[in-house]
Amino acid sequence: MKKLFTFFAMAALAIGTMVANWQPSDTEAIKLDEANASGQVQMKTLRTDDGKIILTWLRPEINDGVFAYELHLQVFDADGNAMLGDEGIIVSDKPTRTWTTDYGFALAPNGDILLAYTDVRNDPEEQVHTDSYIYRYTQQGVPVWDADGILFPFAAIHESTLEVENSAPAICVSGDNIYFAANHSEYYMEEANEDNWQPSPWFPNQQMPDSVVVNGSEWVFFVMNQDGSFAVEESMTLDSKMMVMTPASNGKIYLIYDNENLGLDGQLLNAALQNVWENPVLVEERSLSGGQYMPTPMTEVDENGVLLLSYRAMASFYGYQVVNFLNENGECASNAVSLTGHIDGDAGSAAMGVKEDRACVAWDWAYSNSEYHMNVNTVDDENNYCWQGDNTYGISLDMNDVWGFTPVKVIPAEDGWVILYGNSTSWNGATFMVVKIDESGNELWRKQICEDEFKSSGFSVTYDENNAYIFYTQDEEYDDNWDVIPGSGGMFVMCVDIKGKQTAVNEVQTNAEIVTTEIYTIDGRRVEQMEDGVNIIRTIDANGNVTTTKVLK
């Protein structure tokens, strides 16, 4: 069975106060947060123009018998020194639901830190009323608005409401505008009718009740003023399961969301929350979901102001990875291009990076139940493949036969791309790889970081031109007596060189001469020469590196 890959560091740990001091190493990690703290989730990072790294995370606490995922904030200067004390500051210590871990995170136009989070401070016992709050801090950790947060201004709509929840808050900053959205959900009583009530199949003679409990939800959008107030006269609602906001030019935002056919629609919103286009644009006509869950596409704007998207399109019970675009004229490819040039196999998790006019996507691709590939390809903002020849339909950086891969980060480099991924070796461990490829998709070098069985329960990666800063969490481990191993859980960071230097014991292997070449058809037959259709070319170089490329003849 294919696993959901997680990481965990078995590397040497430098444990102490929250002082990172960026010294590149392929093996050493620095432990963050207070001693013996564990259970951290939802790490997020942003890097500022002057080299600071802003880190946020949630940590579970029980205060007076009440549970809370407390929201923490830390800022590291360009040298890796913690600016907000050894353990950062607590933005919110209010009680929360145990399953609520979504929060919004962005930088304000002047560089202040914006955070949006939910809690049940107004209903800690019954927890049938969840509110969202937005916070603003300077990079020195000083609250700009009310330290208790600004309440999301959207109350219950129905008089018979039993439960109301404003959750999954999101922030998007574009130009001088701060866009804020949350999902508003209500359970309320409604008079029973044939549309909202049906008898149980086991009790077909059951009588219709007078009323039933109905659930309704929608996304609610506001634009925030710089003083922390909401421009409530300019609000907007959206009936969808999923949505994602991405900055566009001149203070506008791209809004992508699911439509009634479970494809994707798009709008271009201005600061008055009006769609610049007359109608929503059909971005993806194919269904992306079976209906229960709608995955969120990866989105980023390129240097031309074009929104690049990557997501998994469905083919029967399987899916394939695609790239699409949406420009400010409302033009897109409503049937996006497959990164492999075909719809065979099954796509897993993915990561995307953008530079100039193109997106580079790394994704887990299962050719069969016993053959998984770490695939990479690039597509520009007009849906053209960027690589030529044998690399047109992408390259395979790695292959295994059981556990698959997890792409961690795609980092744009001046002369190519750096790919971070895990080659899974068990249900919760992997070999963590860093691979550099050039602008044409040819591998330049690769190295392994950390120990062979690297594990983690979550991660966030940011970078500069020289290093990747890998923040990750690990679960506690237990000894043979089921006692917690001291110091085994917590939150860590690694600084890893991405220029191709040897920074510790792991050798950087550059591409060597090809010594073996094998050709396979798409159904797995080994052949002497390429046949018509898609062929898989597998090469092994003198360093033992295996590269798999799909070629269409």
C-alpha cells in the first residue's frame, strides 16, 4: 500500500535555546522551542527581503483542563539569531477545538506580520460557536492592533442556529490591500420538506418531523483597512468547498475555487471585491474530486502577472498531474496539459516552483503498484512544454518499488532548479535527497542529507540563493517500556547548502558518463529499440545514479 510520507530527523542534534546561527550542514539539525516540548503542528515560514525568516507554529497545551492549540511566532535575523526570545511569543493561547489547526499567515504591505486563527473563547465548554480573529505584529514582536485579535465580523444568519463556525481563515496581501476570508458554517433548524428529509430505508413508513437540522456553509470575504477595521460595506460570499487567493497586479487577487461540476472556476477581484471580468472563467472543466473532498491547487504568479496552477486531474479512479494558467485577460486552458503527455499511471503528492514565465513541478507518479517515480517537468504560462527532445514529457529523478516519493520543495535557481524530495523506505521513513537540474532538465548533481531513515511529522522550507532552511517537527519516540525517550520529539531546523558544495559527510555526486541504457514500453515490456507511442528510457551513470525519461515516438 502506498504511504503518506513523513519525515523525522535521525541526524546529530544541536540542542539549546532558539538560536539557529545558519551554518550549512547536511547532517546537523538545531532543536527549537522549549525543552521537552512536542506535538507541534502546522509550521509555516516566510522570508523577508532583508533575509529574516518568520516562523509560526501551533503547540498543544491544556490550561485549567481546557485544550488549546496555541499559536506561536518567532523571527530569525539574517544570521539565524532568534529575535523574540528563546521560545518566541504566543500570539493566541485561547481554547480551540482539537481538530482545528488552519490559520492564515502573510506579510502586510509595510512588512508587519499578519496572522488569522480560530478559537472558542466565547464558548469554551459547549464549543458550538467558533470565531476567527486576525492579528498584526511588527517584526520585533509588538502587537499593532488589539493583542486579543480583531473579530471576524460575520455572525449567525438564521434565528434557529444551533451551531456556528467561522473557520479556515485565509489572508492574501496584494499591493496595499489586505484580503481576508473565512468559511462560515451553520447548523440550523428548518421546516421539514421532501427536499431536506427522506425516511430511513429501514423504516420506510417513518413520519416526516416538523423540522430538521440543516447545514449550510459559504466563504465570506472582506477587505481590511490599515487600522484593523473591516470595510464591511464591501463583503462577498462564495458557495464552494475550496478556494485559494493569490496576489495579482495593482492590488487585485486571483480567486480559484471549485464549481458545481467539481472543476475549477476563477475570478479576478479588485479591492471592492468585484470580479473584473463579466463572469467567472472556467479554468478546469474536468472533475478533480469524487465529491467528498476538494483538493486545493498549487498557485503562484509569474513575472508576467500570469497565474500558474498545478493540480491532479482525474481519469477514472486515478489521476495525472497537470499545469494550467490564467492571465488577467481571463484566458486559460480549460483542459490543462498533462505533465507526462498522457494520462496513464497515478499522480500522488506534488510541489511547484515558479520563475520567469514557467512552473517547475515535481510529483510522485505511480506507473504501477510496484513502480514509483519522482517526476519533474516544466511548463510555461501559455501551456507549452519548456524542455525539448527526450526531456519534453519530463524526467524521473528516482524510482522505487514499494513506498513512493514525497516532493518537499522546488527551488528556483539562477541556472536551473533544486529539487528536495524523500525517497520513501518505509511507512514513515525516507532517504532525503537534494538534486540540482539545469534549465533543460539535465541533472547536474545530487546528494543525500540526514540519515538513511529520515522521518518527520511536518515541515516548512524557505530558501535564499545559497541555502535551504528546512524546518520540521518530529513525534516523540518510545523505548521498549513504552516510556518517552527524552528529547525525541519537538521542532527542528536544518540549513542545507544548495549551491552544490559538500557541507558535511555526504558527497555531492555530479553527473557521470552513462554506462547502461534500457528501453521499456509504457506497459513495462523491455525492448531493444523505441516503439511508436510513449517509451521509458532508463539510464545508469558511473556514479550509480538512475535516471528515467519518458519519450514519445
